[in-house]
Amino acid sequence: MFYISGARVALWSTALLCVQLVGCTGTHYIPDQGQLASPAPAPEALNSFSGQADIHLNLPGGYASPSVRQYPSEVATAEVNRWFAKSGQDLTVSIRNDNNKDSGSVTLLAYLLTLGILPSWVNTKGETVMEVKAGNQVLFENREPVAYRSSLAMLPTAYIFGSPGKTQYKVMADDQLNRHKQALQQYIQIQQADYENVVSAGSVDAYRQYLKNNPDSFFRMETLRRLAELAPSSHALSYHRDNIALDNAYIVYLPDEYDIWFLGPQDMKVYDVLRLSHDEDNPLLASRIRAANQPYKVFNSDEIALLKEGGLPSSLIAAMIDASARAQAGSARPAVASTNAAAANTPAGPAGQNGMNDIVAQCAKRYAAFKACDQIPSFGANVCRSQVKKKYSHMACELVQ
């Protein structure tokens, strides 16, 4: 009989505890220094890239249901995805909670003793961390303090300490996003102010010196673009060559007439031949070009003049033309792998082969540009890739690479 009575007491106690723990719940977001951040626009620096959101703002602890605590992640994910031109892998914006600590659990005692009339509450303090990443590389990080109070009572007395539903969770998500956006915009604006001050002279030397002193700058690609605009109208090869020597990513802005320097088989492209010609016996190098029987192009007069201007000897240009003519006669495949789709869209015969070689040159240049972009840290790498995609959009290049 004693055991039966004890079981009933335990059962009723458990039932009462369950009832007490399913009362009215409220949440109050406590902004830093008591004020919400001013609304901030989406970061303009991200709106020309593809990207994705990786948000984990689930509020730990407290009395709200798991689905309600998940709500800040949903709000932030929806907004961050709108910062990008489209969904993709260029950039990832991740936001997470960090260093959270709870206090106030002692108030649960008063809640239980008054059968839920007096509310219990939990104060949570910590940080939210936003990172902008390219792959695994963190380009920007910002930390913001976050605090909120979650309350529970059998009566609406819980609402003294917080409002019901999801309203405060959205307030928290919006406020944290505004703070992170402001920090990111400020970071970029500081760099821009320094940049415009350094290059205010608008001279070639000013831009080149900026690149030397600021290899990680967000404005690296902008500097290269401005250098390209300052190129002389004629005999510009040495100018472009100096810029490439300073920064390989300059390939992105190299004028189209210089695409011929990217023709040829792997490790024996035109620019490789020029490099080898400084150290290797030219007649032997010409023999290697002919023996490989890999096409370059039957260069026209303007292209021959451009190659000579770049320092390529006539004997090596002739060897490339001979190899290209023999490859055409033997219906050899182009030096860079092509696709059936590209071949089907290219006319047959010498003119068609030269058309294919033009595509090959563009694809090779595109590949070289992407490799140069990989060497750029910070946001500049993504600006670089975006420019490459815009400039070299031929279908064959997309399929081959």
C-alpha cells in the first residue's frame, strides 16, 4: 500500500511539473548599449558575385520552443541570400553564435514554489560572429555582442520580461545583421579612402606603386583595370608586359589582340616560346616546334608584326606557321582540347581552323586568367573571377575548363 501511494505522489508530482513547464513564454532582445542599430543597406561589395549563406543563429537555452529559436537563422538566411547576384560558390557569408553564457536559473525555484505564478527567466549573453569567406579563406570577420532574456510563467506574468511569439527573435536577427553590415561597409570604405588618396595623381607610376605596397587590397583589380586604360595607343606590348610582370592578374584586362600569345600546346605556348628563345638555341627550338606538329595559327601580317614587336624571332614565327599549316593539312586536333559543339560551330578549311584557333587562344587566356585570380587574396580574387567570366564567356571554354 505504501509503495502504491508513493507511486501516485511521484506521478502527480511529475504531472504538475510538466504543467508548470508548459506555461506562457516570452523573449526580450537586449541590444548593445540599449539601442538598436540603424538600418543598413546590403553590402554593395557582394552584389556582383555568386554566393551562399551559412547561418546558425539558433538561440540556445531559454524557454521558447526549438522551432521558435530557429527563427533568427531563417530570417538571416533569407536576407543574406539576397546580397548576391545569384546562388553560387564565389563567397560564403557565415553567421554563428559564440561564447554564450546563461544566468538566472535560480529564478526557477520561485516559479516552482508559487506553482508558476511568479515567472522564471534565463539571461543569455554572448556574441554573433560574421565571416565572409572565399573557400576556406576568411576575408572578413566581425563580432557583435548579443543578449536576450527568455521567461516562463503559468500566467501572462511571463510577458513582464518578454513578449510572446517570434517578434523579438526577428528584432534580434535584424539588429545583428545591421551591425555586421555596417562593419563590413566601414571596412571597405576605409580601404577605398586610402586607395583614392594614394592614386590621386592618376599616373601609371602611382597605380603600380599602389600594387606593390598593397598586394592584398580589395581594389587590386580596379587598379589593374585603370592601368589597362592608361596603355599607349600604339607599341603597347612592353607596357602590358611590365604590368603582367608586376601582377599576373593583369591578363584579365589584356586587350584581345594579344590573345595570340596564349596559342599553342601546353608549356609551348607562344609566350613560352618567347621565354625559351632567350635561353635556347633558336634553330633547335624551331625544330622542336615543327616536330611537335601542334598548331598555333597561320598568322596574318598584323599578328606577325605584333609577335615581332614582342621580341619573337622570325625563325620561330615561321616554325609556328609551318606547324600550323601541316596540322591543318593532316586534320590534326587543336593544341587545346575542344568540344564537338565548338567544332560543329566552326567552318571547315583554313579559315575555319583559324577561327577555332582564335577560340583556343581565348580559352587558354581564360585559363591563365583564372590561375592568376587564384593567387589574389581577399575580395580581389572574386572580383578577378567575375571579370574573367564576363570577358571570356565562349561555350567551348565553359565546357573544356
